[in-house]
Amino acid sequence: MEQLTPHGARTRIEIEYIEMPDLKLTLPQLRRLCALPLDVCETAVAELVRVGFLGQTGGGMFLRRGLGSQADTPCASTCVCG
């Protein structure tokens, strides 16, 4: 299997969340789903949170911001953002 760069990992993660808008995963679950090494996954997820594609709940779950059933819930009440 090829080794993904953080940019490639970011694209892979974005695709999963675009295909499944209500997806909520912890970092270990996301690593398993996308078959990513820890350092690459952490870097990609941190960038996706930084640019606002993902938000993180107080319970450590990552979800896509602004879509799916979470769209009606303000991020401030569900996410720990920036």
C-alpha cells in the first residue's frame, strides 16, 4: 500500500465525510477507516479543523461542519472549535 502524504490523507478524509455527511468519528476510528498512520492522520485532521471543514465535539468526535443533521445546531454548542 502506498504511503499517503498529509495532503493525500486530507483528500481521503474529505471524501469520506462528503460521501457520509452525518459521519462522526474519533481520531482512532478515522485512522482505521482511512488506513492512515497516526502522524499523517493527526496532521490532516488538524488542517481540516483549522480550515473549518471539520469540527470536534466535546466528546472527541470529528464531524463535518454545516451539513447533515448537525446543520441546524450551532457549532458553539456541539463543537470545540479553534
